[in-house]
Amino acid sequence: MRKCALLLMTALSLPVSLHAQTAEDRARAAAASARAKSADSDAILGNYVTPGLAGEAISTIDSSKTFTPNLACQKSATLLELLAQPNESGDIGTLSISRDRDLDGSFDEAMMVPVPVSGICANGIISCTPGTWDACRFFRWDTAASGSLKLSEVELTDLAGCYCVNNSCGSNLAWGNMASVLKDLGGGVVGALTTSDPRIGIAQASIDGPVIRYIGAQTTSCAAQPQIGATAYKANPNAIADDAFKAAEASSVFQALSASSTGTGRSQINRSCTVTRRITLEEITPEKIIDRVSGGYATDDSVPGRRVFLMGSPADNSLSGGSCTIFDFHMTLRVKEPDRLQQVLLTRFGADDWAQIRIDGELVGSGPQGWTGMGLPPGKCEEKGAFYAYPNLDITGRLTKGDHDIWLRVAVADGGEAYAAIEAQVEPGCKTSEQLVDTCSGYASNATCRLNDEDVDGVTTVRNGVKTGLSPLPQTRQMGTGACAMQVSRDFFARQRNYACTVDQGAVPQPDLSRGAYIIDRSTETLLADRVRTADGGYSLTTRDFSLPDRGSVNACEPICKTRKAQANSAAAPDGVTGSKQTNPTGWDFFYHACQDSNVCPAGEGDELVQGCGCIDDFPEAVVMMQTVRLGGADMVCTGAVR
């Protein structure tokens, strides 16, 4: 019905003489006129886009009137021109680019690509040793700060849609496919320029032998600088809501509508939310397990997985005691990851003359004889020499999480020294923490909200409130870097959801749909039943004959045909040209064409007919292909190891 309405509206632009015809005749005439001017992209480009950007006349559908729009601030008959000339090795040896930067109709920038082009990408080129796929370098189309075009050397993973054109992949590839080669080269250059300067618009491209030319114009902003306000939202999408709110606050029309009964009634709002799996990998070094935070005089980390903490005053006669003096040495050890403490030992201690070792005030060792009290040693203070003890006492159970005081208490007569060593065996590694951040729980538990769309790791599982039947496969992702890199497998990593919530902001009466229900339930193809409410509250029932006009017959389908053309696989990947890895690098490109009058298939040059004009249904084949690519991509894991 909408199509018929559109055709009838279009028919109003036809000459007055046509009004003597029936409405259907006028609609068909208008449809034929519309198809003639907008049936395909070439027609739209030639009849509307190109003349509109170039400031030329555009005619109405019936060609009865013309007008000249002003869509562009500046125009250039040739914004960009690329010349590509392959050499005997199959590489493009000469690639020159001329550009009209200020859109004044003359070229003011020229660039000669300084390297041979062995491969072409959607956003760059590949340059190898001529005629081979060796010593390849990768370049991306880019712009300098001044806006001039340049090539930036990058990794192959920064490029997309790459394929080989030199003799290592086949003969005469560039010359034999010059039109598509020029389109791919030009598309990469245009993409870089329009990304840098969003004011530029491309109206048309034309190919003349080894040259492609682009007609362009400045279509937005009409400002001297390429920075325009609309592009600011790309970097900060959240600013759209704030700016829209400010514009609404200042708009009298919006305020009038928002204050109306409809505006204050029941409405539906969309709410977006996410369920994200956050996985954090932290490298646990020995000092993050146990560390000396105060006291002591050294920490020995020379042996991996072992930390030795030293305390005291080990230099000979570094302590002066007189007749008998008590010296106290304290060292604080902070245990942060007790589960990674394999063993902690009091390996050795010694003194000249007496020593006690206490942990958190509790005595664990003394010498040269037993000394348990807090006073002076139980024997003569002067021992006339040092003692050395190697208890290798396991104190792991005492060192719980937190700070612990290691106390070396020494009694010295005349001159002496003292030391103690605590050795910790630790297990460094990676600590994994995982958290599900669910911002959707509030909407999910709200009875007035329903799940409208859901995307799980790039797979659409719900669209417009209906399950698609698709679900993502479990994924394995590389997490962390360096010594703390690992692979993590989960059912999902991120869910993007959109909920439609009903908001009841006022008492707006619901429409009475009972009359429509009565008509639908009691009418037939030949009889129209109706029920109308009367002034006294009752109903008036009526019936009358009804018939639909004959709409004529419609073809079961639009006749199409299927052709194929042999195509060598020259796609490039980090491991080389894909075709070199295949038993037969030549495959087939399949094409579908809308048949012309008398069921003539408009096959292209070199095409081989696979299926003639008719109703072709290759949907099952297409589904199998897409599912194969999807499953193949889901199973691919990139690692540094050979598998």
C-alpha cells in the first residue's frame, strides 16, 4: 500500500493531460519515470548526485521542470587523478597522484610513490622485491599535519583486503584487471583524504586506460579549516545527548510538545547496557609476596624464587658493650601473599657474645646457651668469642598475612657483633581476578522492560525482541603481556543489550479499538460489517457490499541469471600470498544479473553462464558459506608457537 501511495503522489508531478487517465495508469507512468531516473546506483549518480555536487541542473521525475541546487561550497572537475603503469615484473612501477587541494580547478599537489607496488590493500600498498613476494614492506595511505597525502610504513595487520598483483602470483594481473586495480588504489587514497578532511565529497569516478579521475567538492561546513562541529561527536558520542537536551530546553516547539497530553502520557524509552567480563592479570613478583619494610640491612634476591633478609651488625667488634650491654635490632617483614610462601626458615644467627631471636615477641632461638628471659644472660656475659647457629627453623606458620616483627636481642661485653638471616622460598607468577560487571540487572528485573536487542561477542542473538537462533561459540582470548600472558577461555566476554521500557507519565486515555476489531472479525472479501456508537450509548450495526479492484498478475520473481568467471587467488596475508598455499590457486567468482527483456542474461566479458534466466534460489548455499566463514573465524587462535 505504501508503494501505491508513493506512486500516486509522484503522479502529481505529471503533465495535466495525464489526469484524463485512470489513477492506476498515472501511477504506472510515474513509476516508469521514477525507475528511469533512479533504478540503480549509476542512474542516481548520473541524474542527481553528480549534477547536484557540480552545481548543474536537476530535473523532476517527469523532466517537466529543472532547478539548480547549491550543495557544495567549492567544486573541482578533477579533485584527484591517479596514473598506474605496471612494468615487466608485474609490479606497478609508476604510480603518480595529482590532487586539487583548494578545489580551484587546477592541480597543486603531486606525489610519485617512491616504491614499486607489488600488492594492493583497501587502505594501503605492499612493496616487495620486484617480481617476487620477498622482503615485503607495508604502507598505509595517510595524511601529514599539513593535509598533504603520504605513505606511512606499518605492519601488515594494520592493512585490510590485500592482494598480490606482480608476477609471483600470475602473469599480467595488473594490466588484465586495471579497472579494479585503479578503483582499489583510488579508494584507499580517497579514504585517507576524506578521513583527514570530512568536508570533501566525491561525486564521480571515471577510468581512462591507466588513469582514474575523481570529481569532488566541498560539501559541508563551508569553512577554511577541516575541523567541523559534526565530527566532534565521533570522538565524544556522549556529547550528543547533552547538546540535544540543551537544544530541547531552548526550543519552544519541543517544550509545547513535551507539555502536551501525548508528551506526558505513556512512552517507550530505550536503555542500553552491558554485561562485561573483566579479567585482570597481575604479575606477582617476589617482593609482592614478602618484603622487608623496615629494619635489617640487606635483602638478597640473587637466587630466583628465594629471598634472604639480613639483620644485625655483622662487622667485627662493631658493637661496644662495656661490661655487658643489651642491643636490640628489629626488622619488619610484610607478608602480602601468604599462599605463595612455600617455606620460611630461620637459617642462621650468631653473636659475640649472646643472642636471642624473637618473632612477634615470642622466643624461637638463643645462644650460645639457653637464654629465655628479658634480663641479662644467665651466665657470664663475656664469652671471649662468637658463636654461630644454623637451626634452619621453619617459621612459615608464624608469618601470616600482615606485618611481623623479627627481633634480634644481643648481649655484648666489651666489643662484639651480631647477625641473623631469614630465608623465604616464594612462588612468583600471575594472579588472575575475574569480575562480571552487569549494568543490565535493573532493566532485566523490571517488569515494564523487555529485551529488544542483544549482541554477544559480535553475534546478534536477539533482534527487535525476537531471538535469532544464533549463539556465540566459546572463545579463547589472550590476556596480559610479557611474563604474565595467558589464554583464557570463557562462554562469553561481553554482552551488549538494549531494553525497551514503558514509562507511564500520566493518565492518557487508551484508544478504543473495539470498532476496528468488529470490522475485522465480521467482514469478508465481499461484505463489509461496521459498528458505530450512537449518542445514547448504544451501537448502530451496518453491512454493505465490498470488493477489491483487480490488481493484475505479478511475476513469481524477478528473473535473474548466474554466471562465473575464473579468478586466481592473489589475496595477501602475514604468511604470504594465499594462492601459494593452495593446491589450485584458481577459483571462481560468481555473479548474479537481473535479466533484460526477452530473458537475455547480461553476462560480462569472459563470464561463463551457470544458470539461465529464471527464479534462482541459492539461499541455502549462501547460508552454508556464511556459517562456514563464521565458524572458521571462531576457531582460529593466533599464537607464537607452531601447532
